[in-house]
Amino acid sequence: MIGTILFVGLIVFVLLGMPIGFALGVVGFILFIISNAPMEMMPIVLFDGANKFPLLAIPLFMLVGELMDACNLSARLINFATSLVGFMRGGLAQVTVLTSMIFAEISGSAVAGAAALGGILIPQMKKQNYPGGFAVAIVSVASTMAIILPPSIPMILYGVMSGTSITKLFIAGIVPGIIVGTALFITNYFFARKYSLGVQQPFTMPNVGKTFKEAFWALTVPFIILGGIWGGIFTPTEAAGIAAVAAFVIGVFIYRVLKLSDIPRIALRAANQTALTMIIIAGSAIIGWFLTAEQIPQGIAAWTAALSTNKFLILAIFNVFFLIVGMFLHSAAAIIMLVPILMPIVHQLGIDPVHFGIILTINLGIGQQTPPVASVLLTACSVGNTPLVKVLPYLKYYLAVMLLILGLITYIPIISTWLPSIM
């Protein structure tokens, strides 16, 4: 009874257009009334759901992204990436991939990457006779690496919801992220040949040195984040705080483009983005409370075990399920709603939780590109002022590549687990 009301209620409210965070809260309130649970427990459950130390990394990484964006970081990174890969065919498309990989190490948000980089790169590509749909497609897909490479906000959420080490998840995303970036480089090359797209500029070491010097301080932020976590110097949450301080110092005292009067506006933007996620987290805590009370995750685990004990088949089913869910739910909502239900199955089948986290993350990254929700794709279309219908003919090839990589990572676990295992 409780389970039926929960799932049907969520579907109905979401289809009616209610934000997922509020839908979770309303359904939770209805469940409290129906089950005669003490209402004074509701605010306690809401507070406890959001009162977790690792979640503090989310507003801090949001703040890092906002601070670096205010420093005009995007232009510096694009110039540096151009000096490195601008000599390749389809130079601007290749620059988009490399810049997105670097930007991903700072923001952790694919939507932020699409907005920041797309506003510069899409107009440049159009001026150089790149098809508009192609320009938007590569910006959109490349931006998705922000949730695969660390620091990834979806990985933080998964780590909190599943009890998995966020440090190991961050490290596990590095090799898959490099594989995705390499695959995008190769796909770009074939498009460049098809549309006779030329190079952006010749490769010269003096130019590399010049642009590296201009972007040096911006590049220290991902070095601080990854180096500190990799070296065991601090936790991901501590890394976020230190990176935020570093971004502030770089913007105010080194680049000197930030004023102290800008900080409240920047902090407010980061707070607004954080609030959207935290409302979902708090609302999901109520749902989780009822799921645990009704032992729904255990029931689903038992049903799955009866269906098959072959973990390779179960992983294939999971992938199809995640791809469908990703079409309709934001990645944060999907993780918060699904992980508590599926983790008993993961443990029961002996699947490494770190490996499963990478599988889930890549699935949801693909979901960011698939309508009707497609948050990153629609952001890129809006920034690039290009209709969705003109983007899809190009996007389908990139999605095919992403699906191929998903299959490799699903059935070759060492791709995800090797690097964390040697740390």
C-alpha cells in the first residue's frame, strides 16, 4: 500500500510539472498522514537527510565554479587548450573536448560547463562554418565529462546515499573520463573529415608556454583538488573548502578581476544552485524513511534474485533501466531515489559499489543528453541559439559512442577499479 502510493504519487506529481524536490516532500507528507506516523518526526527526518558532512562539498564546489567563472576562466582555458590541440583537424571541436575536461576538474557541474563554454565556443565554431547542430552537440556531450571526472557532484551524492568512499569514486572516474575524452577526439576527427573542417592554429611551444602562463593559476585549482585527495592530504569536502579559498585568492589578488563587492552576488548564485539539490536530498530522506520501514529495497532485491543470479544480465537490465530513468529525471533526483533501493541488490550480487557508481554516473551522463528532460543538451541549445531538431542528427553518433563506452565499463570492471585499488 505504502509503496504503491509512493511511486504512483511521485509519477503523477512529476508529470504534472511539480519540481522533483517538492514532489518528494508532498508525497512524504501524504504518507505521514496515511500511515498515522507522528508528524513531529517529519522535520527531524528532513533535517537529518540533509545534515551530512560530505554534502558540504556540494555548495563549496558550486562556489568554486562560480568564482572561477567570474574570473573569466573559460577564455583562459580555451586559449590554453587551443595551443595544445588546435593543430588537429576540426580544431575547435577538439578544443571543446579538452577544455571541457579541464573545466570538469573545477566545476563538477555539466550544466555549468555547457553554459560557460558554449557561450564562447559555439559562436566561434559557427563563424568558422561548423554546422550549428554539430557545434551544439559536441559542447553538450563534452560537458557531460563534468560528472564523470572529479570533482563530480553526482558522485558525491552517490557516495553519501550508498556509503561508498567519495575519494575512491573520484579516483575511479579518472580513467573512464580519459576514455570518453579520447573517444570524442576520434569522433570529432571523422566529422572534421566529412565536413572539411580545418585546423585552428599550428602547434608551437612558445604559444603553449604563453597560454599556460596565462592559465597557470586557474589550473592550480584542479591540481589542489586532485592532488590533495589523491595524496590523502584531505577529504573531498576539505578539498572543496580549500579550492574555494584558492579560487577567491586567485580572483581577487592574482587575476584582480574580482571585487569584494562581487562576492555576495557570487555566493548567492552558488546558494541558489545548492538549494535546488538540497531540497531534493531533504525530500528524499522522507521517502527513504518509509522505504526502510516497509523493507521495499529488500523486497526488490529478493525479486531480482529470483529473476536471475547472473550479475552480467542484471547489469544489462540496470543499464536499460537507468537510461530510461535518465530521460525523465535529473541526475541528483535519480541517484537519491534509486540508490537506496538498488544497493542491497548490488551487495547481494557481489558488484563493487565503486564500479556500480561509475556505471550509474555514465548512464545519467547519457541521460543528460536524451530528451525530454536533457538538462545539459537543452542548456547547450539555448546558449547556442540552435533548435533541438538540428542537433539530434549529430548527437546520435556521440550517444552511440557513449553507449559503447558504457558497455566497456560495465563489463570490464578493472577500468573503474584499478586506479582506486592501487591508492
